[in-house]
Amino acid sequence: MDIPENQAAFRQQLISQLTSAGANTVFINPWSDGNANYHSSLAPISPFGQQQWLEKFITEAHAAHLQVYAWFVVGKDNFPAQQHPDWYARTINNEPYNQTDEPGINLPFASLAHPDFIKYHLQVINEVNQLPLDGWVISEPLIGWGDKDDSFYTDFSDPAIFIYQQAGIHQPTQLIKNLNLSGQSSDLELYDRLVNARAGIVTNFVAQTMQQVRRHANRPIIITIFTEPDARGNLLSSSAIKEWLGTDIAALSSLQPNIIEIQSLFLDFEHPQPPNWTASMVRQFKQQLKSDIPVAVSVQGFASEDPLPPAQFAAAITAATQEFPAGVSFYAYHTLTPQHWQRLSSLWKTK
């Protein structure tokens, strides 16, 4: 998005929209593309950070009775790719791992197994944690997008390969190449081992992040994950989700986050979901989770060109709310029209 000339007015606009709609919490990025949106002694500083955006936003949001959670995407948001190209996750062809989000937009990913990146990540987590936050959101701790060579995220950087080899997978690249050529693995046991090792890298990274957050204060932690239905709205089994996402939902649950939030509508991605699936997705996910951890839902009510029509957006929010999850959020505020905000106000102000 364009950097607003008057950042103070922009903050007030955001806070006013949220409070007028009846929201009680806002998730906000401490980092954008590896650059800090606050005054950092560790990270490159963004134009927002040069004006201490995050510090001022927290103060002004609290004055308006809004809680503020620091929100980041695992392996992406705080990865300063230009300064540390050696921290990249690597593709099967030993190229830097980039997710092609839209034509011309490539999002770099760090290796979650790289010890130097992990050290840096925990340092900047601690730095942001010194601010008077109300909680944290660890979003998409799974990097479930595939690249052109591997239909599932698999890091082939040296630190990750070392972990695979410790698990008895001595030729992980050849294993994946054989799978891509034949459509099925010639050694299912070895492939399962690779999936579990890959999941372990992600889960261990999240565990260290949570431990670092809770060293400073016992702040609530939300883990946000994707959900993937079939063409009829049936949620894939946990084992299939583990395969697609490169992580194990049961393992993340065992870390005892305060809330698990599932993302419901992918109108900006390749798997659009009708709004009337939202409540069903929550029910199915709760059944598979087999845990007493509260479940929230994030309504992804936008597309790259056209936002979800206000009535459908309201229908998805209503369906999620009626399922009694721990909370209902929405993503990409900047795509919402005044009509969307009016719908939100009519829904949330009565709760």
C-alpha cells in the first residue's frame, strides 16, 4: 500500500473505523517485508518505523479501548532477505524460495531451520515484546504454498537437509524428484519420514517463538492456520492437511496456544469458498482438532480486484459468529467499502 503522507490521520482513520464497527481487537504487523514498523535497533526500518508507527498506534488504540496484537507470517514478515540472502529457504533446485503470490509479486521465505535466522527472529520477537502489546498472532506457521518444483513447501537449505538426514532421509531431493516424476513415492515410509521432519522444523520454530513471547509477559497467543475444503465443502482430514501444509495441527495444538484461528474464505487465492460454508468449516475443524483449545475464525472476505459483496461478507461473519467460536476477525481492511463497514457495525454493535 502507499505510504500515507499524514500517518497520524491515517492511524486515527483506522481506529475510528474499527471502533465504529464494534471491533475490540486489531492485529497489526510489526514488520513489513523484513523492515520494522517501529524504532528497531536490530531490523531495517520502514517509512512507518521511521515515524514510530507501531508505538504510536498502540498508544492511540488503547486510548480508544482497542486491544493490539502483534501479527506476523512465519518465515516471511521479519526476514530481511536483501541483507541476509544466506537465510533463504531453498527450492529443490537450490534456488532461493519465493512464493509467487500474484504476477510480479514474489514473497521470500527464510529457512526455519537456519540457526542464524532463528536467533535473529527470537531477538526481534523480544524487541517488539517490550512494547505494551495485548497479545500475539502467529499466522500461517506452515508455509503451505508450493513452488514450481515441489507441490508442498519443503526447504532444501543445508540446515534443513541436515535435519532430514538425521531422520534417516539421506537423499531428500531425489525422493521428491522421484515423487514428482511418478506421481507417487516409491518409498512411502521414507516420504512419511520427510513429511514429519518437515513438520517438526515448523513446529519447533513456533514452540521457540511462543517461549520467547512468554518470557516477557504471559500474553495470549493465537495461532492462525489455513483450512482446505474439497469441492463440496468437506474439510480435508488432519492427515491431508498435514501433508498439504507441511505441519501437524495436533503438534501445534500440543503447544497450547490460547486460541487457534482458522482462515475461512480464500477469495484472493485459488480455493474460493462460499460464505455459507463458514459455520460448517468451524464445526468440522473442531471435530478434527479433538482439543479444548478455543477456536476463532478469520473471514478472508476480499479478492484482488473485487471485494466480497457486503451482503455475502455479512453472511460469512454471521455464520461464524453463530457457531460460537472464540472470536471472529476479518482480513484486509483496506479492501472494504463503507457498505462493508456499515454491515459490520450492524452485526458487532449488537453483541
